[in-house]
Amino acid sequence: MEKKIKRNFYCGDLREEHEGNDVCLSGWVQTRRDLGGLIFVDLRDRSGIIQVVFNPEYEEAFKKADEIRSEYVISVRGKVSKRPEENVNPKIPTGYIEIIGQEIEILSKAKTPPFLIEDDAKVDEIVRLKYRYLDLRRPKMKENIIFRSKLNKAIRDFLDENGFIEVETPILTKSTPEGARDYLVPSRLNPGKFYALPQSPQLFKQILMIGGMERYYQIARCFRDEDLRADRQPEFTQLDMEMSFVDVDDVISLNEKLIKYVVERVTDIKVNIPFPRITYNEAMEKYGSDKPDTRFGMEMVDVSDAVINSDFKVFKDAVENGGKVKGINIVNGSNLFSRRQIDELVEKAKEFGAKGLAWINIAEEGIKSPIAKFFSSEQIENLISKFNAKTGDLIVFVADKDPELVMTSLGSLRLYLAKTLNLIEKDKFNFLWVTEFPLLEYSEEEKRYVAKHHPFTSPMDEDIYLLESEPWKARAKAYDIVLNGTELGGGSIRIHNTDLQEKMFEVLGFSKERAWNNFGFLLKAFEYGTPPHGGIAYGLDRMAMLLLGLDSIRDCIAFPKTQNASCPLTDAPSEVDQKQLKELHIQLKI
Ligand code: ASP
């Protein structure tokens, strides 16, 4: 029987110090170049690439080397040798050495791959996903997947050291309300009944606290059947945590330590804690967003009071009807924007929902503004001073009787300006907590108030009385962690008594019967001794994407789905046999 070559080194680990070693390597053929008398093979395994040279001295190996092609899987026996000066490639870590190949074993042949196994090869994403196993061989993809593994390890190490236990919760479960549509699984043994795939382990982690587990975590798969946006996946991974006997500060401070530990272990980013905190209201007022990007200034300023006495009807009407007038100062904007470009900015603001965009251009030659005629010169001076604006700046305003619309449209314009004016420093990592979220938000679709976070989130103690009279004014013990304008995670302190939880369901328009029908198991558990508890969940895919500086969340998921929730590799979802459907008591009607 042929003697097998048994790997004893990884390609990417070899260096000059290994010169003279006899090594056995295994991997994929990156390239094969036949230079007449010599055959050069770049051999790749997970650790990297090394050059193997075959010469006619080892006749059999030389002959076999002639047969191999890109992506063949081979084993090689050979000797590590210094490369001649002129062949040194300082761009790769193994570039100072090569292997003099003495023996080859072809383990598996390969068809010509549909794209080059290189980082910068331009390939359609569907093709990459269809041949994901080839895509994963590309260095960057490989690094991303390894990064995920390191990230998980760092998380586990920290949480283990801090008294957390990892508990798995069911995938086949009862619908858990996180506000999205459930994925349903028909039950064969219980005709007409369905499991739901968990949108998050929320109810189970709360029950684990009632079960006395004290500190829980899980790197959990969650499923939400939503129309997909660019950085969303129908199944995604959360780092899910829950702690007993804690308040908001406890959860926040532990999580700051977690973030610092994990991020500093897996990246070169320095993390300073504690992170700044901002209330939801302040975030909306200053940035027009509940996930503000604080890598640049351009904060919004409320000028409602300063315009109320002007003759400008648009501003006056907005304020008098319960709305606001807010503006931002574009430093140096007068010099950066031509008249035509200001008009384009007005159109942009409209795209973001504003009815219009007023402006004051503080040009060198004097103030230019279509609204200046409605203001006295003191009023204009006063207005400008609110922004600390100076000659060369451009102030833009949005007014509306809907204050929310003023904030969000101007907030979007702020982000747009930062991008177009290149105000965002790429290597800044600004972590930040947003706290005191509203307990409820109005759902236009359902024509009722729904929980802003989820129905188990506790109101702030001082706002509990509002549940009777004006529940929409109540704030919640809820917090989000934001990184560079993206929500990394969110959580809350939970309600831990049946009465308050029932009250909350009532506010949400659930009858007592329906509440018990849907969540009876939790409400019942509350009756048997419930510790105060709270937690948080992070979108781990998104966190990895941001830390890796990727543009697409799919680049850090081994087997992601496309925009229409399908998998080009396996062709899921797909039709199933009639027999399977029958067993599940399902009839199709499409
Ligand atoms: N279950 C929540 C979510 O998935 C997080 C939490 O409240 O801990 O967003």
C-alpha cells in the first residue's frame, strides 16, 4: 500500500527558522506555475500559503506535480529551504522560504472553480453564496469566520469568570412576542397546532431567573420573519443575558466591562469605560435619533422660543400648534454649498420627511436668506448666536407641528451631511447608552399603543402612576447600547410581579383572558417567588460586522440568507413531498 503523507506542520506557520526541516503539509493548490524545468505550487491551508517547488530530481513527484490543478487537495513531503534572494516575496509571512517537494499525494481533484479564490476577485454575491465553500476559502472570509469564533470565546470567558452560566433554551417553542412575525413549525403529533421559532429567548430567560439561575447567558439563534433590510437576517445570533437582583446601573456597568474585555481581546480598539449615557429624549432632541452617531458634532438646536415672535408664519404656526423649530449649523457651509446645492439640500430634507428646509447663509458679503425679511436684525443675531455660528457658516431649519418629524428629518439630514462632508472619523469607536426609553409607542398599523421594547419591560418607578392616566408618558427602565450610530443591543429591567404585568397587558389592550392565554405560563411563574431581574441582548452578527469594519452582515455569517430569505447553497426554502405535508395535516393553497 502507498505510504500516506501525514501532516506535521501548517503551511502558514513555517519560517526561516525551520530551514532544513523535513515537513509534511496538506492543503489546496492555490496556483501552479510551470516554468520549464521547475514547477511552482502555492499550497494553502487555513493558516496561510507556502510555495512548494518541484524539480526533475524527484522524478515521480515532478510528474505528479504536472497533473495537479488549482484547488486540488494534496499532501506534500519536502524540505524547508531558504528562497534564493531574487525569489523572496516579503508580502507574505512565508515569503523567505519555500519547500523543495519530494513527494506528492493527490487526495482529491477539483473542477475549475467559478471564481478565483482571492479577496479582490469581483464576484456576484449570489454566486459566492451558491459556492460558499469556495468563498470561505478566500482569506478575508476565512478571517471573518475565525473572528466570530474568537469573539464567542472572549464572551464566554468573561461571562464565565463573572458567574454567568450558559443555558440553552428551546427552538421549538411558543410564540414569544418581540414585535415581529413568527416562523411557525407545524406539529405532526398535535394536528392543527404549531410551534413558533423563538424571536428571542426572552420568556425563558425570565423563567430561568424565577428558577434561581441568577446569571444566565446564551449565544442564541433568534428567528424573525420580517421583510429584510440590508443588515438583517431572518435568523440571527444574539448574545442574550439576564441577571437577578439588579437595577439599570448594575446591568450597564457589567456590560461596559464585558464590552471592554471582549473588544480589546479581539481587536486593537481601545475602549474607555464608563460609556456616556444619554436619555432617549435628549438623544432625540440633539440628534433626532435614538441611536445617535456621536463621532461628529452638528447637534440640533431648538429655536422654537426664538422664532415665536417673528413674522415668519411657517415657524410661528409650527410652534403655536404644538410643534417645534430646530436647526443645525453647517460649519463653513456658506463656503461649501452653492445656491444650487442649497436647493438640493432642501430637496434632501423633503426626502427625509420635512415639509421644507429654511436656511440662513452667513456669507462673507452678508446674510443671505429667503426668510431673513421676516425677522428683525436683532432676531437674526439672536438666532445665529444660538448656534455659535460665524461668518462662513450655513444654518438650516426644519419646522413642523409634529415635533417627532422635525427631529427625525433633521436627524437624517445631519447624518447625510456628515457623510457627504466627510465629517466622520473612520477609526473612532463611540459607545454610548441611551436610557429612559418611552414605555409605549403608538402603532399606526394596529391603531393602539404597543410596548416600545417588549411587554415585560418595567416602567420607571416614578412613572408607574401614569399607567392609570397617561400611560404614553411613562418612561421605561430600558436601555440600548449604541456604537457609531448603530444599535448594538438593548434590554431592560423587567416587571416582576403579576399585578403590574397584568396592568401592563391591560394598557396594551390585552384582555386578562388573552394575556393569560398567551403568557399564562409566565404570569403563573411570577406567583411563585420572582426575583427582580433584568438583562440585555446584543445582535452578535452586527457587532462582528462593525468590529470588522464590514459593509455587509452576510460577510461575517458562514451561511447567510439572501434578501428574500433564501439560501442559494441549499436552495432552501424548497417544496416538500406530499407525504410530508400529509403527515403534518397540511394542505397547500397558494
Ligand atoms: N429580548 C430582547 C430582544 O431580543 C432583549 C432583552 O430585553 O433582553 O431585543
